[in-house]
Amino acid sequence: MAKNFSTREENYSQWYNDIVKHAELAENSAVRGSMVIKPYGYAIWENMQKVLDQMFKDTGHENAYFPLFIPKSFFSKEADHVEGFAKECAVVTHYRLRNGEDGIEVDPDAKLDEELIVRPTSETIIWDTYRKWVQSYRDLPILVNQWANVVRWEMRTRLFLRTAEFLWQEGHTAHATEKEAVAEAKQMLEVYADFAEQWMAVPVLKGTKSPNERFAGALDTYCIEAMMQDGKALQAGTSHFLGQNFAKAFDVKYLSKENKQEFVWATSWGVSTRLIGALIMAHSDDKGLVLPPKLAPIQVVIVPIYRKTEQLDEISEKVQGIIKALRAKGISVKFDSRDTHKPGFKFAEYEYKGVPVRLGIGPRDLENGTVEVARRDTLTKEVMDMEGIEDKIEALLAEIQENLFTKAAAFREDNSRKVDTWDEFLVEIEKGGFLYAHWDGSPETEQKIKDLTKATIRAIPLGEEVEEGKCIYTGNPSTKRVVFARSY
RNA sequence: CGGGGUAUAGCGUAGUCCGGUUAGCGCGCCUGCUUUGGGAGCAGGAGGUCGGGUGUUCGAAUCACCCUACCCCGACCA
């Protein structure tokens, strides 16, 4: 057991907090509910950004930037949207301070004519802009993404999972037809699912949201849901088909080939720094963070073991070849030659920071031409020949990536089950995990189930076969199982 | 925003109920020597407006009131 670490068994949320703290991912700031993302944590986000940004560009999107501030009046234009976000908006009312009797104070003479909302999401400002961009069918589609920070004044916050301010990307697209917009929303869901599974090594369930869980202003919300190690669901990404709601609210019309005025069809989609929370809770163990090699800021760390400085010099020289060979393969390597810490300390440190592979090189290895290779996911060690080590490391990183996904998938499998009666549901929901059950499709039933069990419909799975059944709660007829779980 | 809890050195804490020496300990930090294949040992040393404010008292980390932050549980949400 590492120092000052809680175990998942003892206290799951404390374990999560300990990992965030010890791995130096983030910490609480002086501002309530807002976190400082530390360099190591931010490096993970940068890796995520790099990959996602390329995926967006490969699917034809461009980046742009829209204002942080949104005029209050914009929000009231789409009824569902304003209702969904009104309760958690930060509002800018003044633009100047002055020196008062008790120090600095807001200058009452500097009141804004129209108050500004700090964006909780950017649909309104973007659709107000798109009106000017769209005249003809020739201007469509518009495929834009922005990387930004947003603010949602949350009551209860948790590092990465829910903070008042967070970083994300939001894609906003405009299309000539409904079909095209729906296809876009589905396409981006696939992009997110690929990213989660191929890069984060987190298996996700693809589905749509029930009306209760749908994005404010959307006709349909597609989602990917991941299962955390405590059996709770985490929404990892959403993609919305917005219909013509925003086009109508902001009067965005185009002239069709048939010379008719038509409203534009819209989508929006986003993932946030919450993904880092998902990463932590999907793979980490009681010794600390475990990172998938494809997103780890440091993929391989080399720890020298020596007594005299001459030995360190010798090791340093020997190691240069390995570093070069690994970097040539695009593998990120850190050689930790700090003389201020002992090897054992370093071993523990890189363990709780989740570095996938650690190489130990000491006098014994110099003599034998070997290197000790330790993998983070299984905590196993093996002595290998130094010759051609880069190929073995490359294969090992791929194997670790694969193993993390396989383990997470097996966990999800073990914690997913079909439930057919209400009594059974009440028992099973306490055990956590995903429950596949019939639902009569009514929001009232879902709400009732939520009130009674704290479980919500996480997703109506895509491509699930039609199956006759009875609603778990009301007994009304149903044709499809949906996924219930408690969630973050 | 409701209910409960916590706040003492960078971190973790004792002391608080029952007010009274110089606020104690562990980790970490600094210096030196010995060490270095899983969180080193010994010796010496630095570091505190006891979360903030107001009050009670001869005297407050300790009692009262107010404020702030954080944690847990609810409601709300990516």
C-alpha cells in the first residue's frame, strides 16, 4: 500500500481524490468549485486534444473561436435551452471597479445595459452568428469546432468530474437537410466512441438519451456511457441532433435549389476534461494512477541505479542509445537521473503517476547487457536483453493498451445484466453496474424509478434487437431493453 | 441550496469536552556523514497570525456569535 493512499474498497471517492492529488493531476484552487490543472494532468488533456482535433479535421471540421460572453437576451430565444441552463449561469453585470471606503468595490456607475452570461455552452452565440454566414444552400454545411472553457455554476463539485469551470470542445454544425444533420450527430458519436475505446482503452456503450436526460434544446441526444470501477455510469461524451430549434430561434434560413426559404438543421457535440476523470476511474488501482500508453505523457521512464557518480555517468551514456531508439519510434521517454532521490522512491513515484513502463538499469545490467522492465498495469517485472529493447518496449506498450481495454471490458461485462422484475431490479441496482431492463417509454415512469432507486436511464442502446417485454415498473408493453444505472 | 462534519508548519495529525508553562508528534524540507536493484540511517537545524472576524475573560487553539473554505450525504447537472 502506497503512503497516504485510500483503497477503492475503503472509500472509493477518497481513493479518487488521492489519485488526483498524488499523481499531481489537479488541485482545488482559491476559487470555489474551480480547479487548477497541474502540468502532468494538463499533459494528458493535451494528448487528448491532439488526437481528437485530428479526428475532427479528418471528418471535415475546422476550428474557430466564439466569445466567452453571451448577451442575456440570446438565452431566452430557445425555451428549452434557457430552462436547462438558467439555474447555473454566472452573470456579468458591471465592467469597472473603483476604490471605495472599504477598498476596491464594484462601480455602480459601470452597470452594463445588457447583462452578459458567461457561456455554459455556445449554441446561442454561435447560431446568432450563423445567421449571417448562411444565405444559400451553397453555404452549407458549416462544420465548426471550438476548444474553449465554459462555466456552469454547480452546487457540488469534484475534480475533473464536475467543476464550475471546465475545458472542452464543442462542435456546432449546420446542414441543409435533416438526414445530413442526423448523420453528422451519429458520425461524431462514432468518433467519440473510437477515441474512448482505441485511445483511452475505455469501452463505451453507445445509445440515445431518454427525454429526461436529453440536452436542453435537442431533439435527440446520442451518448457514450462508460462504467467506472465502482459500477457507476459516467457519461463520457454527447452528440446532439438539434433539429431546427436553434435555426428557428435565431432565424437561420437558406435559399434552397428550388428557390425556397428553409430553416437550417443543426447538431452540436462535445467532450470535456471530465474524460480525465473517466480515465482515472476506469483503470487505476490501489497503488495509484494507471494510464493507457497512448495517452500517457510519459510512456517509458528510465531509472538509473548506482552507487558512485562514475556509475551514473556510465549508465547515462549507455541509456542514450535506448532513449534515441525509443524516441525514433515516437515513444516518449524520461530519464530520471535526479541524484536527490533514491531508486525506490522513484519507483513508487512513477507507479502512482501511472507511467506504463519503467526501465531499471544498474551495474548488474551494465555487466550483463540487460535492463529490468516493469509494467504498471500488471505490476510485473522482467529482465530483458538491452539489445533491441526498443522493439520489445514498443510491443509491450501496445500490449498494455490492449490489456487495459480487455480488463475494462471484462469488468463491464461482469457488471451488466438483464433484469425482468421490479423486485429483482431493487436488489440488483444496489450492486451497481448496468441493468438492461424494459421500460414503457414514458418520462413519468423514468422519473418514478429515479425517485425510488436513484437510477436513471443511461442509454437506449443503438442497434439493440427488438424484444417484446413488459416495463420493469409499470408492466406496460415494451419492445426494447434500456440501460439503467446510477451515475456520476 | 438543505443536513452533518472538518479547519493547528508544505502534508498528516495530538491538544479543544473541563481556558492557564515556550502548542507536541510523524512525513516532508535544510546541512553534514554514511547509503543507493522497491518510499534509506544517524546527527544537527529551519519552519506556526492554531482558517478569518468580533466578543467573553486577568488570560483563548480551547468558550460564544458571525463569516469563509473543504469533505460526506441529499436536490441539480457534462
